Amino acid sequence: MSIETIIAADRALLVRLEEFAQTPGCERFLATVTEHMGDESEPWLAHWLIQPAFGLGGRPIDIVEQPGGVDMLLEQLVRIASGCA
């Protein structure tokens, strides 16, 4: 795989993250992690959304696009965030 291919794939992933960041689903995620993890949780959330989550079967950013994905991921975030409180 060429460097250009890797850059294009990463860029596409970041564009999807940027688009999701403008949605009510992202607002719900951010409110949840902020409540449990504090005001500096937004960078953590962005990283979590684009990294593979093996227990979820893929990247959270992919799962949000599936029916019921936002609610399923919100439950996961509550579990993660509650463990950090």
C-alpha cells in the first residue's frame, strides 16, 4: 500500500469524523463523556470514534451509521465513562 493510499484513507476517516461531529448523536456522546470524564474529554472521544474497537466489531464511526448504532454506542460510552469517574 502506498503512502498516498494511506493518507487518502485517513483523510476520508477524518472527514467522516468531522461530519459526525455536527450531529445530535455526537452531541449526546460528548455530553455523556463530559459528565463522567470532565471537560477535556472531547479529544478522547474523537480518538475513540476512529480507532478500531475490537469488542464492538469495528470502528465506532462505522457503527454510528448503522440503525440503532448511536444508542448502542451511547450505552458503551456510559460503561466506559462510568469506569473513569
